Amino acid sequence: MLDRDAKAISDFYAVPALIEFPELAIAVSDANQTEEFFAGAFDQYEGVRVTRAVVEVVAATSHSIWADVTWNHQGGAPNERNMYQLIRTGDDWKIAVLTPLDE
């Protein structure tokens, strides 16, 4: 995110995936959707030069990991907290479901 590289960010997401925003669910069926989403979101992180993540693994199986992640942005953007469900895709883990949480 700090490098403003939407393509690199989209590589962390599985296809299909689900982004479950309050009152808006986005079903992702193509990697370009994720890339375009992040490319359009960079403005809100304009002053951010440092971000620290606090990660708590809530549950894990051989095929899924649920991680509660708080992103502490330094430089103007509000902090964010998300629940990520990662799934095993071959040798990699990718985000399959992202749900924003209250901080």
C-alpha cells in the first residue's frame, strides 16, 4: 500500500473473493477488480509513509486462517481493523474474505 502498487496488492487476494463492507458486499470474480479498487483508494492514504500492522490469528486450519489485523497508519489516514480469511491456494495463502471491523 505504501508503494501505491495496486497490482502487487491484488496478488494477495484470491479469485473468487468477497469484500464485505457495511451495507456493501463486493463479489470479486476477476483480479482486475481488486487492482482497480486499490488504485482508486490510494488518495485516502496520501500522507501515510509508515504503517504498522498488529495481527492476531483468531483461528487456523489446514485450509484457512482467520486473522484480525489492525493497521496503524502514521501520517493522516485513520487506522483500520479488518478480519481476513486466508485460504491455501497451492503453496500460497491468499485473502478470500475481508470484513472491516470496528476499532
